[in-house]
Amino acid sequence: MYRAMNGLGHQLTRLSAAYHFAMLYQIPRVWPTHNPYCGGNSTIFTIYDYLIGEGQLMVDIPFFGDNNLYRNPNLFPRPNITLDHQDQQRVIHFSNEVQGYGHARGRLWPIEYLKKGNALGKEVTDYQLYHQLMLLFEHKHKARIQKVLEATRFNEHTVFGLHIRAGNGETGDFARKGRGMKDLDGWVARVVLLLCDYEQKHSHYFTKKPLMVYVGTDTGSVMHKLRAASNKTCEIPFVSSDQTFVEEGKSVTWNLGYDDLDKCLKGWEDMFLDMNMYLFTRCNSVMAGTYSSFTQSAPLSFIMHKAKRQQLQQQGEGDEQHPHYFCDDGVDGNRMDCASTLIEWLNQTTSMTWGVLNATKQRMKHEIMFPVLEGGGAIAQAFGRAGIKMD
């Protein structure tokens, strides 16, 4: 059982660690729960029951066949870890962080570990988890999703997802880490010119399905600024869903208090759909305007999976499709650094850089979680039984 805290991106990157842990220890189910932020009669089950439905997530997925990491131990090197019979009958609890996992490079997990050992199958289990979450969310909120897809003519375009976490007056941890944009108007104008130039120079990709940018943001005025800048230049459509933004300058932080349970749940639904956790997974490529764990969870995993699948497929003549990229926009919005493999993105050795090459790159912080290593390559002691709470 995993108890989530904090913002949605933070939650999902940690949930992915709990899911991977369950796969390693041959635990067939993971039950996502959440602190009862909605107040009233809400319980630890209320938020995720509303988002994806009641019940547990499957770790052992039978119809995956030979690609089922749970059942096929030959897919990647496994550590020698088991739970005895008595432990297998118990429930393992994780709250927020998952013992034995970290998101810092270097001392915790060198890049060579990912290249040689496939991080004990972590990249694969991430996609397995996020794919399952998106399918469940789609099933439960299908009518609203379909409305957005039809209104934006989503499937008729090559869609880039653009995530702009401007802050909208948020203070606290967000402000302390300097995560906002000092010159939002200038950044918007430059990123539109960047995309216009990219579209013009790569027009062969957008003949059948023209470029469209789907925007996820916490600040309502961003959409007006993007559309105004685009209308003055190359007229790329910038679209979003029917999200109702909070008043300008009022924070949209995850711990915003609600007096009404329905409003609280609608807020989490908006975050999952309108801030584009779900819709970004349907995009051709994703651009992170600023650092955010939000884009580094399901969107990153989906884009890397699509890129890998595209590289394995041979495209027919005259059917050239745009590559799948996960891009980090530069600090000033006039460059983008794009990766098509997870190793490239983690190591910042990108497949493609576009724009002003000497412009300042985005300050990177990795939120994706991997099992922590120590000197000789063994899983850290915290990954053992000492770090697990059992009932």
C-alpha cells in the first residue's frame, strides 16, 4: 500500500518506485492511496478512487506474455531478494518516499548503472504503471476527454505538449527553489518564435498533420499571451482544455484547502487532465518550459516508449512522421534540448538542439526514481527489510 503526498508529479514518481519495488519482490498488487486532503468525509482512498476507480494496480499482468517482468526473470538482471512465506501474507506500507530509491545522479546511481543493468527494469515498469493509470483514468473520465479531443481536433494534428509552470503567485517551496519565470512575456514571445522557426525548417513533418501545441499551465493569462504572439507570426494553433483557472496571482498549489469535497475532487481531475498529465501522454512530443516533476512522470515515460517503438518500426515511403522528443526549453525560451532515449535525457546528451545554441539551458533536476546503489553495485541497505513497515 502506497500513501501519496504533495503534488501529482511528485506522487507519481514515488508511486513508480513502489510499483518497481513490488515487481522485484514479486508482490502482485499495489494499492495507491492519498492523504485525505479533501476534508469532510474523505478517506485515504477518496482521491484515487475518484481519479482511476476503486481497487489496486496490477503488477503481475498475465496478458503481457514474455514481456511480463513479473513472470520472466530473464528480461533484466535481478538482485537476490526474496520475501519469506510469512512476509508474503503481509501488507507493505510506503508513505511518500520509498526506502531504497533516489533521484540524484552520481553517488546514488551512476549513468553506467542504467546503461549496463537497465536499472533493474525500472524504465519498463514505469511505463507499465503509467500506461495502466492512463487507461483507468480514460475509462472513468471518457466523456470529458472525448470532448477535449473533439474540440481541439487533436487527432488531426501533430501535437507538441508544452508545460508552463509559471507559479501564478505561488510561494513557499516553489518560490524558494526559484522555479518561476522572471520575464513571462519575453519567454512566451521567444518560445513562439522558436516553434515557428522549427515548424518552417521541418515542414515535411507537418504536411499531413500540421503542428499544434497543447498547453498545460497553472496561469490562465499564458494562453492569451501564446495565442497573441502566434497570431502575429506563424499562426501555430495553441490550444488547451476547458479548464477553469484560479484568479491571476492566486496559487494553484496541491495543498490548497477546500471546503467542498466535490470541488476538491474536481480540482484533482483538472490537474490530471487539464494540466495535461493524461493529454501529454497522447502528444507526439513534450516540451518542459521549466523544471517540474509533473512532466518527468507519465509524460516522460510515454514519450520515451513511443520513441523506442518508432525506432524499431520501418516507416513506409511518403509516410514520414515527426520523431518523438522530450524537450527542455531554455531559461529564456529561445532554445530547446530534445532527447529520444532516457539515457540521453538523464545524461543531457540530446538527440537534437534547436534555437540559439549559446543560450542558457534549463537548470535540470531529475525527479525520476531509481534503486539506490552503493560502492560495489549492491542495492543499498535501506532497500532491505529494515526499511519496510509490515502489518
